Amino acid sequence: MAEDRDYYEILGIDKTADEDTIKRAYRQQAKKYHPDLHPGDAEAEKCFKEVNEAYSILSDPDKRAKYDQYGKAAFDPTAGAGAGGFGGFSDFGDLGDIFGSIFGNAFGGGTSRRTGPQRGDDVGTRLTLNFEEAVFGCKKEVNYTRMHKCPACGGSGAEAGSTAETCPDCRGTGQRTVVQRMGGMSFQSKTTCEKCRGTGRYIKTPCTKCRGTGLERENRSLTVTVPAGIDDGERIALRGQGCEGKNGGSAGDLIIQIHVRDHNIFRRDGVDMFCDVPISVSEATLGAEIDVPTLEGPVKYTITEGTQPGTSFTLRGKGVPYVNSPTRRGDLTFTVNVEIPRSLNEKQRDAMRAFADVCGEKNYAKQSKFKSFVNKIKGKDS
């Protein structure tokens, strides 16, 4: 990120926020700056990327703990020793590495962290779905970039025909002993070997393709099965599909952030859906069998006579499937809105006048609270 903004500030939360608060804040900010709502707006796109970066760290307890302790330096690949720095999101050194370089092996320092298997970094990407795809599930193609073993050197980092050698400066330990004298006293401490960057192995002739890192960038495409019922802001983790590890370490994960577009009829809250259904004055007055929209097509529903505007009805099992139990579904609640006709012709006006005459009293006068109010205005006793 170009600006050194605090992740908590980006999401608008404080450092004591719990997981639910972080998730709610992310959803609000992601919807606010989503590129679909701001096409061509570079500033909105920048803010959207910042929000996703902040959420990827604060939603993960381990990454959040590292961020709280070390700040963004914990995830800066150029900030640490060694060719891979801190290794992105997943390879931040433990306290043994830190104290070991200062106090030697008393704190467990050494080269095992650098020469042993190192897990690959996680890779993040986002996937936008329409409303129906999220409700019923689908298969989508995801394109992303990851680091994988250099095919030219097989991940060794050494040019073909050569191999990595034991570092002559540290003799393979990855550390050098430094002697310091203070006030007539001598102090010994361990420091990371600069020649091999703590790996204990020295590549005399680095691979020209990967420049000795053993990894190169790869554009990859995967077909992802999106489960039915997934919601906006949720994530799909594909194990082992992220960056490949070093020294025989396992690959990281591919983390897919889900964004669901709004629907022009339905609204969603968890596994329940909501919509508004217009009805005519005659349908509300006399009762009727009406068509109610669902994602599978319209269904018939009978409303009783005298149905009032704003009345809600519920269709059981017509909502969203549960992700972990797709045979179960939430409910669909619809609210009827009575549409008042406009631009009546003379015949329709006559019919309405006749209806009003038959009704006699005005509508509000039939209701005791309005009748009492009107009588008070007229100076009559209630």
C-alpha cells in the first residue's frame, strides 16, 4: 500500500474489536468502495484494495497478533533477513530467530527455520457472484498469480549443472560469532551470516531465470465449486493452491473473497429472503390469489379480504440453503403494497364514487380513535 495507514483505521474499528465487529466493518467498507459501484474510479479501487488487505490480516488471529506486535513490517518481504524476507503472510520468524541472532542458541536461535521446510505464502483473490449463483451454488473459473518452483533449477536456486555449496563464512551454520569488547570485557553474540543470509548454503552461480530464489511467478487458472448459500464477505480457502514452499515445505492456500451483487427484487439476511409484492385495491379489499416471485419462479398465494398495506406473509423453505446443510433452507417473507390507480377514466371514477356512496361514512370516521379526534375538532364530546 502506498500510504502507511493503520489497518484498524481503514476498517474504522478499534484494536479491541472482536471477530464479528471486524466482519461487519469489512462488509460495510467493501460495499462502500466496491468497483462495481464506482466504475472507473481509481480512488475507490484503491480504497477497496486497502479494505481487503486490512481484512485479510485482522480476520486471521495469527496474522492479527503479528500485526499488533510488529506492524506491517511483519508482512513486508523486504524487511527481514534472507532472500524471502519474512516470507509474506505465512513465514514470519518466531521469537527464537529474533533472540537467537542476538543471544545465540540460548533462545533456540539457529538456521533450522531457514534451512528447514518453509510453507508457501497464501494468495488472495476475489470472486464476484450474482445473487442466484450465491444462493444455489455454481462453478466459476478463478485466475490468480502465485509463486512456484522454478522449472529451470527445480527450486534449488542454482544454475543448471551447479549446486548450492556449504557457506564458507559460517560453515553451514547460517550464523557468525561476533565478539564485542566493552570496558575490558568481551561479549560474544550470534548474528545472521550475510553471505548466505542465514541459510547455511551459498549459491555461487545463481539461476538466471529465478535469480537464485528458486521460485518464479506463475499465472494460474482453477475451476472453483462455490457452495450453495454462500454470503457476501465470506471466504473460500483452497488448501495447497497458494505459493509453493521452499526446502520441501507445503504450499500455501488460495483464499477467495466472495462478493455478491444485489438483486433487483430480493433482499437477503442470512438464510432468509425478503421482497415486496404489489397488489391492486380490489385484490386487497376482496382477497385474491396472487403470484409471489421466488428464485424458482412464481408461486400462488391466497390473501384474505381486507388485507392492509404493509402486511407480511411468509413462505417456508423458499429462502437460502444453509451452507453446511443444503437440504435445509431459510424462509421468504413478502410484504404487500397496495397500488393506488392513477388516471382513471370516467367509468372507473363512477364505479369508485358508487363504492364510496355504498360505504356511507368516511373510512377514518369508522375508527374510534379518528372519530373521537374529529369530534373534538368539531367541538363535540367524545
